[in-house]
Amino acid sequence: MRLPFTLSVLLLPWMVLAAQADPWKLDAAFQAAKPDDLKDIESVPPPAGAIVLFDGKDFRHWVKKNGQNEVKWALKDGAMEIVKGQGNIMTKETFTGRFHLHVEFRVPYEPNGQGQGRGNSGVYVQGRYEVQVLDSYGLQSGKNDCGAIYGVAAPKVNACKAPTVWQSYDIEFTAPKFENGKKIEPARMTVRHNGVLIHDNVPIPVDNTTAGLGGDPATPGPILLQDHGHPVQYRNIWLRPLN
């Protein structure tokens, strides 16, 4: 049906805005620093001995933060997408010791957002220690930008790809050590962002970063993904215990 001319004129600005509102499409205003920033990271299959936490098919390894309710995030083309207001999710299984966590993610294009208002989410190791997910493309990274151990350490370099492009974290984590109820070694992280070393065996002096699950740091904890109100997507999540 063809709309009357006057109605078409009134609807045109709204139609243009709607066309620009797709969070998975860059507009003509976006300028990449280099062509590789627009290329998806190559997906890495789980190695032998890895525990596959998300393979794109379902949420059987995941539960809401309360540990009871089923996950209400969306499944789209082999990825999970945060649905605003549905809350954080975490693995049913808990982990301790040393392990390698692989996570692939992409952040939406939200050019009207600023700071923490652009593609915000987070990967919480043991539910306590956050590696920030954010659209920090082209910025000078701080302790709350993409790749940061939130509030603890800024990434050594900004390794972000452009928004809408698939990226990866490879996190080698060592749980804190305790003797007779006293912590004798802090948790530590080595993180590679898109294959680039951004944290090298960094000690984590706190037992819980902002918005973490908390609890006894001497106990195992889950992998938690944060709902911060943005449609961030995750895919191909696996964990390999390390000796």
C-alpha cells in the first residue's frame, strides 16, 4: 500500500532513524583505523580436554544468577544475545585451580552512547573477577574499558576491533591460594584480547570486582556473563583445566 505524500513526509525521519538503529550495522560515519579492525577474529575450536560451555545450540550449561531460573537471553545464528532486563547468567558448573577460558564476543554499534553506555557487559571469572566487555574502539584504555580487569588494571594496549565485529578473550586464570583460612596468594590473570597480550600474570588484590557474586574467595565459582542492558553477543565459550 502506498502512503499519502504528507504521511510519508512525516514518517520519513522516523524511518531513517529506524534504519540507522540496527546495532549490528556500521553507518557511513564510522571510520576504521585499519581494515583488519573490520574482520572477525577466527573462531577457535575447543581443544582436547576442554569443557564446552556454549556451542551455539542451547543454554543447558547456564542458569540465571539466582542459580534456579532458566536463561531468557536470545539465540541467534549460533550466538547468545543479551536481552535487556533478563539479568546476568552463569554456568551451572563451578571452577577453581588453574584454567584457560576462551570467550568470543561482539559489541553492538551504539554511536549515541558514551563511556559505559556503549556495548557494556562483562566476563566474570569465578563470578568474582571481571574482564570488561565494552565498545572501547580507538580509545586510550583505562581500568573500566574493554579488556580491563575491572577497577584493577587497564589493558597494556587497546586491542579492540570495531563494534559489530567478532572478538575473543583467552583468559588464563589462577585461583587465590589459602592456608588455614588465610590467603597467601592472590588470584592472577593473563589475558589475550584478539591474540594480543593485554595482561601478563596480573595479581588481583581484591576478592570481588564491582558487581561480582562475592562469597568466599577460597571456594570454586562459575563463569558469569553480565546483562548491562546492551545486546552484546557471545559464542564459542569453552574452558580447559590447566595442570
